[in-house]
Amino acid sequence: MVNIKVLGPGCANCRKLEEVAREAVASLGVQAEITKVTDMNEIIAHDVLKTPGLVINGKLVSSGRIPTPATIAEWVRAAMP
């Protein structure tokens, strides 16, 4: 199972990123746990300077932008064991 975290205070972009991440996971048909992280200390711990941030299996893959579903799908594919 892939673990995905959407980091951000809950703004519109953070919600959009979660939506795009869910779309990417659905297109791959893989099992993933998608968690929203709004705690600023945890967000900072991932070295996110600009939200929204996206963490896949503990690795920060994006911050400050909303990648396309295809891009997120590639990252998820690469993170799968």
C-alpha cells in the first residue's frame, strides 16, 4: 500500500491537490492511504516551504504547486515496491 500525505493548512489548493492525488491513485487502481496534514510543525518537518506539499511513502515529491494526475501517477508507480 502506498502512503500519500497532502500537506497544507486546508486551503483551496490543498483540497485540489488531494482531489488530484485521489484521481491519480484511482487511475492506477492501486491501494493508497491518503492523509491530509494540517499541523504546521509536521508540514515544516517535511521541509515544505510553500504549500501544498505532497509526500509519497515519506518522500517529499512536490511543494508549492498542483501537479497533473499523470505526474502524480508516475510518482506513485515509482514509489511502489
